[in-house]
Amino acid sequence: MREDDESNWFSRWEEELPSPEELMPLSQTLITPDLALAFDISHQHPPPPHSQSQPQLQPPHTPPPPPPPPNSLPPATPTHPNSSADFADSADLGSGAAGDEPARTLKRPRLVWTPQLHKRFVDAVAHLGIKNAVPKTIMQLMSVDGLTRENVASHLQKYRLYLKRMQGLSGGSAGGAGGGAAGLAASADPATDHLFASSPVPAHFLHPHPGGRPNSEHFLPFVPVALQQHHHHQQQQQQIAAAVAAHPQYHRQVGHFGSPPNGQLEHPFLARQSSQPVHRMGAPLHNSVPGYVEDLESANATGGRKVLTLFPTGDD
DNA sequence: CTTGCAATAT
DNA sequence: GATATTGCAA
């Protein structure tokens, strides 16, 4: 009774497709005042310049981002996204972090792939197209702060195996493959299935279109394409929205800004706003469920290990 | 250099 | 057990 909607998630895409108006604000207003308030982080008391509390995560009160371009969608050549643009930060990403905290020996919390996060992952891959679905691109499209290429790569690896596994058991007929079906067929590996089955798998994932029209990115205009081209490959501190994690009291009530009368379209997204220029490409994946934001919380897990948990505020 | 993948480690 | 990390090959 809940996967139904997921079954045709693809069909509903058009409906969920964020209108230009929805996307627009996203580019510049990553965090709305309401959101900021929800986190109890007012942009009125900027933490003292004394960088010491945290490395590089500051409250989502990112200053006014660059001039928001008409931004509906960049050239976004869906055919081959390749425009390294913006970016001038990477350089200080890792090194800068070491500035205020013993980042050199700091370990990042274990990333917990929550269904929602995974969904973003799948969505990103789906919209990128299998061919462009490489860790780096996916990571950027997801716009999840703190997510590293390694994180995505590791998960992607597993995800691919999962898809492969399914192709063999699915029986070939795409009949079931369409959207939701992908999630249930056969569980060869409960371990992997568990997580992956939670999110709908686009049809083109199971295997390249067997007919004439190979898969395609379709109309998904937003192609971020903000590849960073720097020669530094430091492990940036995985400080996901720690700002949020610092406040474990905020209830999952963070979704109240968009004003979805219908409770349908919202844009609660915490993008990496840490130190990178908030100049994120306007390619926020669509949000489907009313009121659900990605949060994170660091907590102990298996024995003193810190886990980074991006938990949703609604569930889909 | 980035990716993919197997194995291995935590 | 789930992820991360590593090593090697394209």
C-alpha cells in the first residue's frame, strides 16, 4: 500500500517535476529562514571567528550566493554534460579544514545510507543516465553535503551488483521491471536487497533498452555538470550538515517552508553548504513526499563508532 | 586522474 | 552486518 505510488513514480515525474519557479529559489535559497529557525540557528549570531568548534560547517546561513542566473537550467546539454565550471574552492577544502581542527587524524563517521538518501542516489543515477552515472557526477548531482566520491563509489558498486542480480532473476520481461517491480522479485541477497529494494528502480536500469531507443536522459533538463577540476585530492572532512546534527532536538518538522497547500511539492534540501560556494547547480532532484528533509545525526553505533545518519522527516 | 571491481578491513 | 578502504586494471 505504499509502494503503489512508487510504482509509477516515473509516470508522475512530470507532475513532480519542479517547475522553474521551484527550482529557481532553490539555487539561491538553499535554506529558507524557516529552515534556519527550525534548526535554531539564526543567522544573527554568527559564531565567533574563532574557528574551533567545528571545522568547516557553518550553519546554513550561507551568505547570499552569487547572482542567481536565470537559472532555469543551464545549457545542460543532456547529451553530454561536460562543463566544468564554477569552483574555486576545492583547494581549501581539505587543507582549510585542518586549520581549526585536527582534521588530519579525524575520521569521518560512517555514512548510513538511509532509504531516502539512497533514493536520492537512485534518482541521481536515473537522471544522469547510466552512462554518466559515475561516482563523481552522482555525488555532485545529489548535492548532499559531505558525500564523498568514495561513499558513492562504494555504494554504487553494491548497487550495480544488485541490479545485475536482479536482471538474472527478473525473467527478462520488463513487465515487472517497470518502476516498483524492481524491488521485489527475488532476493538473492537479503543483505543488499534490503536497502535497495526500498527505492524504486527505474526501468532503464535493469538493462539498456532492448528495443531501438536506448535509454536516454529524456527531458530532465537539469544537468548540473559542475565538475570540479582541481588537483587536490584531499579527503574533505565529511562534515555533513553537522550544524543540524548539533541539534538533535529539532523534530522532523522541518518541512514547512515551501507552503505546499497540497502537500505535494516541497523543496527541502540541504545541499552542501559547508564551505563550498553555494553555487550549486540548479539540479535538485525532485522531492516527492510532503515534508521530508534530509537530516543527519551523528551518533555512536557499533561500539563508539560514529555514524552519520541522514534521516528523513517524513518517509516516502 | 577517474572509474570498476574484488578482496579485505573496521 | 554494513561501509570503508585498498590494490589493481582500464
